[in-house]
Amino acid sequence: MSKRTGKFRINRFWSVVATLIVIYALIKWGIPAASREITGLPFPLPVPGTLIFMYMVLTLITLFMFVTFSNDYMEEFLGPIKGLLSARYGKLPRLLVLLAVPLIAGWQVYEATVPKIELPSSLRIQHPSSNFPRKFEAMKSPIANPPDTAIEAFIEQAKAGEVELIAQVQPDVERWMEETDPEHMLDFIATAPMKKFLAELKGGTVSKETAKAALLEKYLFEGRALYAMNCRACHGDSVSGDGPMADGFKLRPINFTDNGTIETIVEGYTFWRVANGGPGLPTEATPWDSAMPEWKLSLTEEERWKIIFAEYDLAEKTPRIPEGH
Ligand code: HEC
């Protein structure tokens, strides 16, 4: 029934069929192929089935409105269907189509209802390690285990009343000192180990143990400050993965107070994970992209170790001891 008006035109029935096929193909294969180009990942990002369904329903509604726009359009659309049913294209094609439709429908219903044996969809691996460099395994935190030289330097600085602090907290501490004029600049860390250290300092004899405990208090303070600046938005004040940004991520930021997280891994692994973030994860940790940033790009090693030290402390957890230690 296609009317020829000079140019080539296809019948509306076939243009509807072609539109459906093209749109389906674009969503099903076009978008995943484009995603691969855009993200550069070694796998495509498929469009979820429910979304494909929604797009196709919208397409159908649009096409329905288009076809029923006028009686002429409707006539033209129905032309091939009526032609088929009245055997204008022959009896055999009509028979074949009339047999095929119920068979295909029946097959689809069978496919949807028959119980299937399928591999379970693979669970995400929480601690992927296939690309974890072994040399990190026995790594010990230089912050949690300060060397003697660091402790001695700390004692000297404390005696002189000029303890080095990370630049990020320096202005705040200076302002606090101006406002309160404290006896010692470390007074703002009002914990028992620090008080004991300051008392020994006043008395003139400081034991290394006390100094070490106080130095760890200083590191904790710095680590907490760095945590608040860099990690809190996702991992939260309570380190339980409930920061203000957390709800925005499909793969939620880790809850460090959960027993299955930082407690089950060695320090070196945590260090490696924080350094490389989501981009450093191997393929077994995909296809969900982790929003965890690549911290080696913006934090020094020392800052990362201080944060990790504070992170374990805030979560009240200890790292796993490496094998054979
Ligand atoms: C943009 C949000 C975001 C920020 C900011 C962020 N993280 Fe994460 N982090 C995540 C997400 C999401 C995960 C969980 C997914 C995964 O396993 O990679 C995660 C996982 C981790 C893990 C892995 C825990 C485990 O059990 O393997 C550690 C450790 C971690 N983050 C530490 C940090 C530290 C330290 C900082 C700050 C320096 C930080 N994160 C900042 C989002 C974030």
C-alpha cells in the first residue's frame, strides 16, 4: 500500500517495526559499546533490564501516538496486517505467520517459567588481592611503631616547647595558644598519656615509654584531623560509612566498625588500598566502580599512615597480624 510521492517511502507499518528494532539495538548494544569507549574499562556497562523495559514502553507509546495521529496514518499502518490476514500475500505466508505468533508466545512463556540451573551471580570480592604487591604484606606502620630517633626528637621538641605539627592543624593550634596562653603547647591534647608526659617533662626526667605514648597521642590528633578533612565526607564521623556523601554511592563507603573490614586485613593492605583507591582495584572487584579516591595522588605517605592509625583507633579495631609474625 505504500504511496509513492516521488521520493522513496516505506510503509508506516515497516517504519514502526524498524524504529523499534533500531531503538532496542541502540539501548542493548549501542550504549554498552559507547560506555566502553568513554570509560576505557575492559568491560562494557550494560543497561539494566528494567531500564530497557521502560525505554521500550516509552517508545511504544510514542509510536502508538504517531500511528493513531490520523485516519490516513492508521489505514496505512494497518494495510500490511489486513493484507496478510486477507491472504493478499498468499495463503502460505498467512499460515506461517499465524502459526509462528502463538509458537513464539508459548516459547517465551515456557522460557520465563521453566526452572533453570544457573551459576549464582558472582559476589563482589571485598578484599581483592590479585594485584596486591606482596612486599606490602609485612609492612609495618612507621606511625604506630615510631623509631627511637622519632621519640627522642619529640622529647627535644617538647622540652623547647616547639613541637612540630602538620601544617594543616598549625594555624588552629596557634590561634588556640594565643587565646588561652597555655603552660605547654601540647596542653590541648588533654588525654591521660599526654598529661603524664607533660608532668614528667616538668619534673625533668622523661621515660621513653611515656614519651612514646604521648607521641602516639599527637599522631592520633593529626590523623583524626586529616581523616576529617579527607575521609569523613564518605566514611563518616563515626567511621561507620555514613558520611554526608555516603548515600550517593552504589558501592557504599566501607564501615570500618564492621568486623569484616579493616580488622581482617594487615596494615600493609590497608595502606595499599588507601593509596590506590577504587582505580587500583583488579577486575574481580568490578563491575561496580568504587568511589574511593586514589589517595597517593594527594596525600603523602606519612599523612596516609597517620590517617590509618587514627582510623583503626576511631573504629576501635586492630589490624590483622601478618602471617609468621
Ligand atoms: C568519595 C568517597 C570516599 C572518600 C572521600 C574516601 N573513601 Fe574510602 N572507600 C569508599 C568506598 C565507596 C569504599 C568501598 C568500596 C571499595 O571496596 O573500594 C571505600 C573503601 C575504603 C577502604 C577499604 C576497606 C576494606 O575493608 O577493604 C579503606 C581502608 C578506606 N576506604 C579508607 C579511606 C580513607 C583513609 C580515606 C581518606 C583518606 C577514604 N577512604 C576516603 C569511598 C570513599
